[in-house]
Amino acid sequence: MRVLGLGSWVLGLWSFVFRRRSFAFGLGSSIFWSLVFCLSSFFSFSQVTTSIDSTKIKIGSQITYKIEVETKPNSLVVFPEGQTFSPLEMIESYAIDTIKNKDKYNLIKKYGLTQFDSGKYTIPRQKIIIGDKTFFTDSLKVEVNNVVVDTTKQGLYDIKPIIGVSKKGSDWWKYLLLTLLIIGVIGFLMYWFIWRKKPLTEAEQIALLPPYDRAKLALKKLDESHYLETDSIKEYYSDLTFIIRKYLDEKVYDRALESTTDELINRLNLLKEGNQIELSTEDIRNLESILKRADLVKFAKSAVDVELAKIDRDTIDIEIDHVKEALPEPTEEEKLLDEKYREELERKKKRKKIIITVVIGVFLLMATFVGFGLKYGFNYVKDTIIGHDSVELLEGEWVTSAYGVPPVTISTPKVLTRIDLSVPDEMKTQVTQTTFIYGTLLDMFSVMVNTTSYKNMGENKIDIEKASEQSLKSIEAQGAQDIVVLRDKFITPNGAEGLKTYGTLKIKNPISQKVQEGNYILLQFASENVLQQIIMTYPTNDEYADQMVTRILNSVELKKAEE
């Protein structure tokens, strides 16, 4: 972390307080008031009276600080709020009691104060506003004493060991199991319907047979039919001629199914004359006779005897054998081409399965993205999948803690780390500060909480606007450019009022020389002698960073909320 850079950021806040040499007067005034200190202090103005119930307490005990105001019924009275009693800590602010006294009202406001370190302390002057006038109380001295423990009677025990705190487990494993289950179901369905070798149907098994075996099987199925028993001669001859035509189409002439009988017979004669098939003239004549008889049965509704139909069936059976014998034996090259053809078919089937799998996978991914996008927003889903620093911080485990004295309670995505900033020797006796940070100005997202306490300020008051100007100069000294400054009043959720300085800036990385644009917010709260600051920087056009900043601003408290 750039500790030195942040140090210069904070140190600039001190110069405006100590620009005048007024500490000698402050020290003298504190000595004077210590001489005239008493349990109650009364003002020359009879309208305001203050008192405390005790000037000596034990560590952690409560002092009741009371302010009583006598005023007219129509006057507005504003009592102190927040940690204005530092170095004592306000632990409770009681409701205002109102007592009517003739034509006036007595308003009584009580505060519960305490301190957890022994020593002598001074309750600073408090400001009360009555109508358009401002009144200041006197400072009061309080002594905080240690609790005396008689070690001869009080038992001493060893330090207890560190007890591990069981962290509440998340439900990530449930989402993992659900994801694995969905992937498993999708994988099983794709295997079952796409990649699994399915058992072949009867039609597929027949289609894989060689043409000769397929033709012989078709004749057997024709015998098992009941065409002849029911005198369905037309259907019988249609199936019979289809069997021989199909066989010839696959082995002899590839247009046998669509050719007429005369065209088919002429083609067989030409093949015979060309010595391309060793088929006898008698075989061709038998085929011609059966085919023409089938044409007469199918188209002329000629009557054929059942026994003749059986003879024609046996003749076709014989002619199929003769055609097979007449065909030349396939060469090795033809066999190799057939093998390559089958392998190519297998590759095409596998490629088809891969394409289907990829298409289904892409569709499921797109459907999932669209579904989550419609529910959570497309940018959020995209940033969650790809990864986004702001998303990880926003959805991480946030930490709520109190930093500094008096404490600043704030919720941040990461715990703030305390750093010790060097204080000039001449200021060590006048200034006490604590600083807690996460990130740096170069990280664009950063959070810093700083508390600075001033001693012996006398009549000097912290000018919160000048403190804001000094902080901006310190930011500019670290490399910020083109700082746009806007100011507004800021009120915490529990009512503490401060100044909000915000706007845009540009940061130049000294290594990469890249200029980044960002936003900044500077919150400042001032009491009598304490300046509390919260400084945030975050990138522009980052909706997740905007949500984080809003969450942080809504969590700021300068004191515990009253229960």
C-alpha cells in the first residue's frame, strides 16, 4: 500500500488548525480553569445551566452530564449531538425533560458519559443554540481512577486459550450437487438418444443384408403371405415382380425399378450381347414372360391360376440364382471401394452426432444465459461468468466494525487495516490520529477512515470546509488531476451531520502512464476538537461500485444507535 502517499493526504488536514500560534493561550486558559473548577458551573447568562453528578469515577463508570435551559415557549433550542464530549465517550443521550415554569419552560437534557482509560480529562465546551443566539458551556474536569484489586484475595488464573469461532457454512455444495445432477441428466439423455448404439429394427437388419440374401428373404416372406389364399393375385404379382426388379436394380441395371418391361428386357439383351452379364436367352425369356403376365394382372385385371402363380414364384427364385451366377466376381479394388464407402458412412454418422451434440450444448448454454439474464440482468450474469472485481467485493462477506476513538462505525467489503502515519515531532503533543484503509488511490476502489484529535485548541475551531480543501490538495499531490468538486450536507442514518465533498477525478499510473477516471467521496465530521474523515474512491460507470458506495454510506454511524 502507498502509506507515504496517504500520509501526505492526511497530514494536510493539520496545517489549517495550527496556522496561528495560539497554543500558549490555550495552555494558559486550561491552567486558569483548573483553579476555578467546581462541581457545577454557572453562566453570566441565566438561561443556561450545566452540571455533572461527579468529578471522580472508576474506569467504565457513568457520569451524568446535565444541561438545563430556561427559555420562552416559542424558542427553538438545539442541544449537542454526536461525540462532542471527547475525550469522554457518550454512551447514551436521554430524552429532553420539559418543566413549565409560569410563562417559560425549563428544558433539561442529560447525557451519559464514560471513559475506559484512567487519567484526568476535560469535558470540552458544548454549544447550545437558543433561537438565533449561540451559548457555550464551560469545560469541566473529570478524574478517572483505576479499580484497585487486592491480588492477595483475588485469585489469579492463566490466560484462557483462543477459542475458534465456527464460521457459518455456505450452501455452495448444494448448488454444486444440483449443477452436477443437471449436467449428468443432460449427458445421459444425449448418450441415450444420440451416441448409444441402438438395437437395429427388423427393417434395418434386412437393409444391411446383401442384395441376394435380401431377395431370398423377400421370397420367403411372400410365401408366408396369404395373397393366394384370398385370391389377391394382383398384390401377389406386384410383390413378386418388385423382388426381381429390386435385385436387378442393385446388381445389373440401376433403372430396373422405373423401366417398363420392354425397356428392362432390351437392357438385359444389350448387356448379354456386350458380354457384361452371362445370362442365357432362356433366362431372359422366362423373366420377360413373368413380367408381362404380371402387367396383365395389374393393369388388365387378367385372371391367373394360383398354381401358375406358384410356378412363376419358383421361376423367379431360380432366375435370381442364375443372375447371381452370371455376375462377375468383384475385384479387390471394388471391394476396397466398398470398404471405404462403409467407413465414410460411419464417419458421416459420427460427424452428424458431434454436430447435434454441439448444437444442443450451445442451445442449452444460450438458454441458461438468457434465463439467468432475464432474472438477474445480462450484465450481471456476464460479469459473474467472466469475472469482475467489483462483483466479487459486492457479493463477498462484508465487515461491520468501529474504527478510531471516538469510533466511526462503518460496513466495508473488506476489513480496514490500521496504518501508523508519521506525525511531525512538534505536533505529537498536540495531535493524536488513527488511520484505517483498504486499497489505494491507484486501485480506484479504496476506503479510508481517519480520526484526528487536537489538544489545547483554545478559541480555535475546526473549519470543516478548509479541512475539505486541504484534503483535496493532498489528493492532488498524489497525482490526481481534473478534480471536479461538489459539496453538500451529509446526515448519517442515526442523525450525525457533516460535510460531503464529492465529484470526479483522473489518476495517472506512474508505471503504465495510463490515466484512469474515477469518482471520490469525502465525508467529514467535526466536533469541538475531533475531525473524523471517511474517504472513498471508486471507478466510473461501474454499477457494482455504485451499489457498494451506497451500502457504505448507509452504514456510517458516529455513535451507537439508541435502543
